[in-house]
Amino acid sequence: MTKSELRKHYKAKREALSLETCDDLSIDISNQLLTLPIWDKSFYHVFLTIEEQKEVNTEFILNILSGKDKNIVISKSDFKTGLMHHVLLTDATTIKKNTYNIPEPIDGIPIPNSSIEVVFIPLLAFDSTGNRIGYGKGFYDRFLDACNPDVIKIGVSFFEAEAEISDVYDSDIPLNYCVTPNQVYTF
């Protein structure tokens, strides 16, 4: 299937989930994450959940990272440039939803792409070779392209892999892992 077809299909699948189910599946995903060989790193980038889109609830991932005393990095999206600006999440960080209901930091200590070692990536669907489909704006592909080549890219999904995304571009950056409630895919 094409990105457009899969995007429509998986938006509908997520919309059919209750918020309680989203939370239960998000806990399962977080527990699966604990099995990955990633916990020796220091800087972890985490997206903040858009509840209205029924995204994976990253509150549970944030709790794990905080409990392991890791540096948590969050972003603000610049829709004019298509770039993301990253800050360290601290107790003093103020977060506010933008016009797209994306929770974003208002202020904070800037963190360069080169410092980020692990990135948890939102997605709508992914395939058996690690290609992912987001919302189609390219924010994460541009961000990941600007990171160190050895940055660990982890998708999180309520659903299992598709066999193939038929229209992958050269600029699309594949995942190293994708974690679902039932398993970890390694690419």
C-alpha cells in the first residue's frame, strides 16, 4: 500500500481505540522498551503525546527515563522552516499546546542534535524493513538527518508491521527498532 492509503487506514484504526485502550497499549509498549539495549546512553529525545490523535502515551516512557536519571529532550516544531528545536526537559520547563494540539516547550535549555543518542519516534504505520509513515510533514526525517549517523531510532506503534510501504523515498530515514505492545522489531 502507499503512504497515503496507509496513513488513512491507520488514522481510522487509532480513532477506533478508546483512550483507556491507548493507555493500556502504551504501558505494554513501555514494558517492551525495557528489553532494548539502549539504557547506557545519556540523551533521549521523546515526543510529547498528541492526545487528540490517540498517539502512544509517552508519559510512561518519560517515567522510565526519569527513573533511570536520563537527560530527556523534547522539541518545538517550526512550521515555517520545517525544523524542530530541542530543549532539555526539566521541572522548570513550561509546556503548552500549539495550534495543532502538539504539546511543546515554551522555553528551556537548548540541546543540539549532535548530543541526542536515542530518539523515540511517533508514527502511523511502519513496514517489515523499518520504513515509517508519519503525518507527512517530514519533521522527523529532517531532524534525524541532522543527528549523528549512529543515533538510535525507535518507533512506537499500537499496531504490527505492514509487509511493505510501496512509495518510500530516498530521504526517508528508516528505524533501528519499532516497538509494539506485543513485540520488538529490529531492523
